[in-house]
Amino acid sequence: MLRIGLMGFGRIGRNLFRQIIDHDDLQVVAISDQAQPDALTYLLKYDSIYGRFDRPVELVDGALSVDGRSIPFIESGAPGEVDWAAAGVDVVVQAIGERHRTAAALDQHLARGASRVILASTPETPGELPILIPSVNDSVLTPTTRAIAMGSNTAQALAPVLKVLLETFGLDHAYFTTVHAFSGSQRLADVPTSGFRTSRAAGENIIPAETNSPEILAQVFPELAGRLQGMALNVPVPDGSTVDMVARFSSPITKESLNAAIHAAAVGSSANVLEYTEDPIVSSDVIGSTASGVYDSLATMVMDDDLAKLIIWFDNGWGYSARIVQTLERMNAMKEAGA
């Protein structure tokens, strides 16, 4: 049994809780957040995207009670403030957004008793922490790994496809746009902020934004450094996103050869991480998908024999959380093996 502490009970933290509860060998034993316990309990019970939680949820004596089991809330929002040893925690998942994303910050979880820590974000400094993309670079997680980052949901969606394309055809360069559901950091109305575009109403606009996914992917695929660029468009949908990529290849391609290579990975080396579809899906169809990305074979376009456009859909919260749960399962296997 792997005992898990969640630091941050926002979108990712609650997604993790909903998924972990179905795994008999994983157990959340402590939740750290700065919000009020009654508000956190309410938001776990009722979710505007995924609906009502299918387990009985209550707040009892200041602790979260689910299926009659009590999980304490700990009021804290920073590494080093929680005694994970006292809570009996093996692994901490830090899901508090853009704060405390350095190796030194994560080390504070280890100093307070955790054996390992997962950063549900991107390290503040590129290359400071290993980034794990399941089915792409699984070897970066070893029995001696104590801190690891999961990068961005866009990188998790795109990397399994990039791996296939690099290994099968070779890539000269690529550009992508992640057309991304709005996030909790955006504004519902026009409000002054330091970034002019980010000050505009999320529900009323398509908003260009920066993404650090090219840097993440260059760390995972060093051969793509300087040959992969990307940007984001935040759009007025609550969930369901897509990556639109245009790539030039080193060897001849056809629509059929591209689709065949991706399909082979989806049923083989990247099964359960990469999904392949021949259906005419739209963004809402991937809500609740546990895949990192859903490759849209109908959207594949090829010009001449070396230029292609590809689309990968993803649930930006649920699929990303599923990769963290998958990583926790690997850590549990290491724990049982004595690592």
C-alpha cells in the first residue's frame, strides 16, 4: 500500500483523489491546502465538469470522510510546513500551480518525512528536475529517484506522438498550437493584470498565450532543441483541449503511413497512454478520457511527401491526473520491492 499526501486540492488534486480511490494499493492519507475544509469537501462532492462524486462525502470533525474513512485536512500551502512523517505519507504529490517549483522546494517534502515527491507541474528552471512522460521516457524514474516532475498536460499529450514520428520518419522541425480550455488562473471579466491579454474575459475570448511545452519536450527529446516551437490559444470551453501540429519530416510520408505508425503505438508501446480514433470527435468527447492524448486519424493532412498536419485531443485535467496515478503505481511497486 502506497500512502499519499496531496499538497493542493484544486482541479488536479481532486481529480487525483477521484481516480486514486479506485486503486486498492493506493491511499490518500492527508490533504494539505489553504482553503477552508468545508469548501474543499463541497468541491470534491460536486464538480461542474465531471458531475457528482459517486462516493459518500462528508466533513466530520474537520476531516474529509469518504466511504467512512477519515482523511485529515492540513492547512498549509508551502513545502516544509507539513510533517509528512507524522501523517504516515510515503509520496507527496504537489499540485499547487506555479508556486514552489524548484528542486530545493521539493526537497523540503523529503526533509519532512516523504520518501518521494511528484511535482504536478513544470520545474521553475528547465532541466533542474527529471520530467517523466509515461511510455516515452519511463527510465527516468528509478528506485533511487526521489523527486520528479510531470511537466505540462500539452507535453504529456504530444510527446507519445512525437516519439513515434521521430523513431519512424525523423523530424526536421515542427510547430504546434495547443488550443486549450480556459484555466482557473484566468478572469471571468476584463480585469487589469500585468499581462494585457490575460486580463481579458476567459469566457468571451480566444486568448493567445505562451506555453513552456517546447522547453519540456526539448528536455525529453534533446534532438528537437531549437527545432520545435509552440504557442497556446486559451478558448472559452471548460475542458477538452487539442494540439494542432505542423511538422516537416526527414523521410517520405503519406497520410496512411503516419496513421499506421500512430495506431501501432496506440495498441502497443503506448497502450492506455495514447489513444487512436477513427471517429469524428469534438472536444467534449474526450472529457473524462484517461489517455494522455487521443490521435485524430481523420484530421491527418499531408502536403507533398514531407509536410503534415496532425491533431491530438486531450482532457487537460483528467488525462494528466491519470499519468500521475500511473506513476504512483510504479512507485508502489518499487516500495514493495524494497526501494
